[in-house]
Amino acid sequence: MSNLRVPFLGVYRSFAMGLILVALPAEPCSICRCGDPTFNALGKEGYITRGFRLALDWERFDKQEGLLEEEAEELVENRLTALASYGFSDRFTIYGRVPLSHRDFTELEGGVTAESFETRGLSDPELYGQAQLWASRFSGGLGRRSSVSLLAGVKTALGNNDYQRDGERVDEHAQPGTGSTDPFAGLAALRLLDRWSALFASVQYRHTGENGYGYRYGRIALANLAYERKFAERFDGVLELNYRFAGEDQAASETVPNTGGSLLYVTPRLLVDVGGGVVLRAAVQVPLARDLNGAQKEKAVANVGLSFLVGPR
């Protein structure tokens, strides 16, 4: 029986997934994402029951650093990410994420294109685990419940950070991978309001390391708040607020201009059960408030994906 057809179980699985505070997908903090990519990727099927979950996501990101009338960089990235998880029980799950990056990078001088090129390759895979620290008992006929979970993991340095063009290494922000090993950890709290809706809140910290070329992306703090509501048998809606604070990048122990700062996004998401254990997802992150260092501009982030239930339902 599909969990999506049982409103209470569907909501519970979806928002239990929200307990995972995941690091952003192998991305330098000066162009990192807000939000919870694991919750986005696994959606309603969650990780509560034992077995495998798979997801495939496409995401488009657009950013500008510097002043167009002086010197600036423009980056448009299309990223394809595969995620696999295995739930040993409703208390412990492990996850692995492997992203592939395709970037269009442009350098501008005085508003005129000085150089433009593409890079593509493996970005930095991640491995992490989630453990439930505490959960209240179900109460009342509507199945109210609260819980708290811990997540911890590492972003590896396995992505390509030595991409070369005409025999020379390209700009750090054009590299598919960061070249650093970054541990991360977070906490999240879940509250099922009733069998149709739920809330979750989460916080996380990522400790970015220095790569082999002396570059370190700014360290990151994240916070997320989401509300989900089932409004039809096969349709769920989610509304999120995603906050990110990133420190400034460092190159050879010197601060890199036009990097770091804080962002607040509002993110509406639609999830559709298309049957056979497959969920189709679509979302857009819209910048709501910005306090970025120097001259930076981040545009809306588009995301579509499919989630697959492989294990028992």
C-alpha cells in the first residue's frame, strides 16, 4: 500500500525527512544553496521504514559577483545529483549523494565579456547519517508527535578541483569540486500538527576546509522552517523559509572580496504521487532578503526531481 495514500503516514514520513539537516550539495559557500536537499529529494517516502530510497534531481543556479561596469564574474550551473539512502530502522539512516556539475562561467571587464567557457565533471560526494535522539509517543486520534534528530557527515574532496583549460587551471568558482574535506552536523525538531499537516525546524553548521591550492570557502550556518499540507490524495504542498549565513572566502589567508553574507529564501514546493512508488517534485527558491558582502547577486534557484521507493512500504 502506498504511504502517499494514507494521509497520516505520508505526512509523518515527509516531515521526519525534514529532520535531516543536510549540508548543501558539495558547493562552495560563496555560491552555496539554502534549504534541505535531502528532504527535497526523498519527500513523502522518507526514511522511517527500512530499505532503500533513491532520488535524482536537476537544479539550476545563477549568480553574479562583482560590478558589471568594472570586473565581474557570472556563473550559471546546471547540477544533476543522485542520492541513495538506507534505513536500518525508524531511528537510524545512512545517506550518500553524488553530484555532477555543468557550469557556464563568464568573466566581464567594463561590461564586456573578457572570457567565457564551460566546465563539467564530478562535484564532491557526501556521506552522512541521521539518528533520532528523542521522540514522544503518539497522542490523540490525530496522531500528534514530536521528535528531535541529529545528523552528522562529511563532504569529501573527491570532486574535480583541478579543471584546466589551455593548460591552465580555471578560476576557483568554475571548478566542479571544492577540493576540501568539510565535516558538518545539525539538529532538527519535528511536530506533527494533525494527520494532514506538520512543521519542522532545523539548524546546521558546516566547517569548510582548505583545498590544495590554499583556498577555503567561508564557513556556513543554516536554518530552515517548513510547513507541509496534504490537499489531495496524490498532491502535497510545502512552504519553506531557508536562511543561510556564510563567512567570507579565504585565499592564501587573505579575504576574497564579494563573497559571503546572509540570504533568506521562500520556497514553495509541489509533490505528486504518480504511482508505483514514484514521486515527482518541483520547487523554486525565491530570494526574500539579502545582506551579501560587496557586489553579489543571487537569482532564483529552480529544482525538479524524481524519488523512488525501493525498499518495503
